[in-house]
Amino acid sequence: MFKKLAFGSLVALVLANASYAQEHEQGWELSFKRDAFDGTVFPEADMFEDGGSVSSKAHIGVACGDDGSLIASFWPGDIYVGLNAHQVEFKSGSVLRKFTFAAGEVPRLGNRLNLKAEETAAFLDLFANAAESVAYRTEKEQGHFSSIAARQVFDIVRASCPK
């Protein structure tokens, strides 16, 4: 009798406290870094493509330029030596944009494949106005980047750039 009562209590406890797995999508990430030499604190926003392992994923980022403007960068996800430029198409809804990311200096972060100022503005608008994930493709691969919180993160980065 005691065993039946104990088992029944355990079943009731488990059913009463049943929980369900919650799925979620990863949004843009924001981090702050400190320059080791001059102590300047600066922001950087990052987004890895959906799926795959971190080392194999394509990566996009937004960082501060010298004049407080934002610089968008792209990394294809593989190890490239001497990569000077990379063409990437992005699609959000019916909007399709082609960007050429060229090797250049990003202040405090070093050489990256990045966009010029006028292209960065179009890139930021594409993500900030996207209702869903933004698709991308290169000559070798394709995938998706989340647009979750893009506008908010870009605003924080812009407001936090060193003056």
C-alpha cells in the first residue's frame, strides 16, 4: 500500500511540474572590449550564421570606425590567407543586395574584410529592417544570419563608439 501511495505521489509530482523545452533563436551579440595599450573601451557586434560549428560558420560584425561611423565586416568561415575581397549577396524578403567586402583596417580590431561607409549604411538598413533572417550566398556557400535585435544593437554600438 505504501509503495502504491509513494509511486502515485511521485507520478503526481512529475506531472504537476512537467516542463517543456523552450526553443529560441540567437540574435545579434554585443560585447565591449578594452584596448590593451590606451585603455579605450569600444563595442563590437557579432553574428554567426545559423547552424554548423563556430569554427566553420560565416561571421558578420559591426564595429566603430575612426570618426564614430560604423564599419560592417564579413568573414567567410574558412581559413583564408591573403584574401583581398569577397562578394556576398544578401536577401531579405524581396530585397537582394550584393556587397563587396574588401581587406582593410578596422580600428582597434586589425585587418578584416569590410565595407566602405556608403555600403555599410545599406548593409545596416538591410538587417535593421528585416522581418526574418537574412539569407546570404557566396561562390562557395550559403546560409542565414539572424536579424533579431539588429537595429537596437547597431544603435548601441553607434552611441558607444569612442569620441
